[in-house]
Amino acid sequence: MTISYKNYLGEPITVQQADALDDYNKNYYDDNSLIKKIEHYEKKIISSYTYYLSSNETLSVVLDEFKNERVDIITRSYFGSYRIEESKDYTKNTLKFYFRKLYDSNNNLICEQEFSINDLTVIPAKTEKYLYVVGEELCALGFEYNEDGLVKYIWGQWVENTDKRWTGGIYSAEIFKYFPTLFTDHPYYANFEFLPNANVY
């Protein structure tokens, strides 16, 4: 197992630099160089953990290990070229937050959804999607959704290139005025559904 350190901005630092900081992360990697555990330090004290669950581990065993702590347990899976991460945040074995994230092959976050703790169903209005275009480093468009799962408004670099840049976003009623082929070209973003169709590859 190897160890690395990052500051609160996510930038790599040395162990000596970490010792000089109050807030930093200590990252543990398995033999395949995949992140396994993160210790989050605040004021030089561990405030929480992030733990990546392996296929040969059970949730109950890991929860027992962190039963008096705050731990975010992440499970990885794959859908074609996409990576899915389910993130369950526990405090003293009580589930507090549940998120699901979808990443593309370039490690760009494409979709993030929050689940209701009461019934473990997706909350459409707390879904966000991000459109990346080949050759552009920044997100071209971000999408937020209504309770019915349809687009509420969009924001991002493409919006900044319109006269709506001062408002920060374009609501659904005006999207076709500015981007008439947006959902024809990028159908995945028309609603809050998590997994892309085959025609999105």
C-alpha cells in the first residue's frame, strides 16, 4: 500500500508540507494504484474518512470498522466506458447522505444524483449533469432539473457566450431559442435519467 498527501485544494503535497498544514488529506492506495482510503484532516485531527469498498468486502464489516466515525463509503462499478460511484455517507453507522456519480472515460463528472434517505429514491430536483466537449477543458454546459425530471435551466461556458451571461443561466422556456439542436445533439441531457442510452456512446 502506498500513501500520498493532498492539500484542501486537491493539489499533491509532500509529507513535510502536510505536517505544516492544519487541513489536508492522507490518501492510501492499494497494490493496483487505486485509491482505497482517504483520511480527511482538519486542524491536524482526522475529521472523517472516505473508503472505497472492494468487491470482496461487505458494507457491514466496513461500517463496523468505522462505527464511531464519519465515513463516506464508495462503491465503484462500470457501464460501458463510464464509471459509476455510489457514495453513502455515514455518521456513527447512521446513513446521512447518499449520492451517485457518473464519470466518462476522461474522468469528467457527467451526472450527480442525490437520493432521499427516507425511501432511497433519486431526487430529480437534486440531479445535475455536465456536458463536456472534446478539446474543451471546462464544462460546456451544466443542467439542473425540476421535480418532474425535466430540465429547469442550463449554465456554463456556452451560456457565457450569449446575452444571458449576466443572468448566469437559461431557463427551459428559452433553451431552444439559444440552442435549437441541443437535445437532438445531446439527448442524454434532456431529463434526469442517470445512465446514457446506447446512442450516447
